[in-house]
Amino acid sequence: MIHDLKWNSEGNYIGLVSADKTVKVGQLDKTGSFQNVHSIPNSAQMTQIHWNPQNDSRIGMCGDDKAVELWDVRASRASVKLASSGNNISIAWSPCGMFVAVGNKNDLVQVYDVRTSAVCSKKRFSYEVNDLVWTGNSNYFLAATGGDGVGSVDILSLLPPDRTTENNHTSSSNSSSSSSSSSSSSSSSS
């Protein structure tokens, strides 16, 4: 059984999260059949994967082992293993490639700076965060949440102002009008 699958940005690798506690990375051959390139065994069940949009051979994964693993698919072990505070449900790598957001079963979203392996921000929810999606400029992300049969989408800016791509890539006259609080969020029910 496959729990999650995603292509990398170039479309030359596909990652699969399997019920047998492996993450498989492969390619399609000329007939359209999956050819396994690398299997990554895990002691815990992985729940989700996400490719680094800036490096096609790097993949992040999370699962029930309270860890976030960042791999180069050509390596025999994780290049980075980040501790988290709960069994993880969702992972999203920012488009700039510098941050990974992870949601866990303890209703906590943590944002890691992958350059330093440090948690740069976190936010607790009153219910489970099921999925995370970054905006194209990496300054905000959407958190799809659910609880008591009601779902919502929260728009979050959890990056400290000095780490947003707005502040790193815009002129000083533009950045003051576009900065936002690092804990701002808005919500809409579905």
C-alpha cells in the first residue's frame, strides 16, 4: 500500500511512501514501469515526503518516529535528522529550499531552517494539522486543519522577519510595506 507519492521538480525521480516502512525513490522506464533506484528503510512508518524544490536529489520525510529526515537519494543514510515533538503527519519544503515545515499529531507546526537544523518558529493549534503548502515566495504557508468535523485553512507567517525572502530579496523601500508579523494567521472554515 502506498501512503504518499510525489515527483521531484525536474520529473526525473518519484518518491513513494510504502506501508512496509520504506520510502522508495525511482524512475519510470520507457515503457512507463517504475524502476527502483533507492530504497530507504525506516524503523517507523513514514507518513509523507516532500522534494527540495532547489535540489532534485534531496527529499524530506516525516513519520511516526518523532523525527524529520532529509536525504540525498544517492546516499546510504540521512544527511540530516531533525528531532520533532510528536509523531509527524505532514511535511512541506519551502520553494526557496531553506525551510521545512512539519505538522504533528500533537497539533504543533514547526518550521526548521535546514541550513542550521534549528527550529526557527512553531505554532500550536487546537486540532490536528493535516497538510501544509508554502506560497511561491516562501514567506507564508497554508495549514489545512480539522477538528470536530469542521475544517479550516490557516494562512501563517511563522518565519522571523529577518528570514523571510521578502526581506532578503526586495529593496528597503518595498520591504517595510510588505513585512508581516511572524505569528499572524487568518482562518476560513470549509
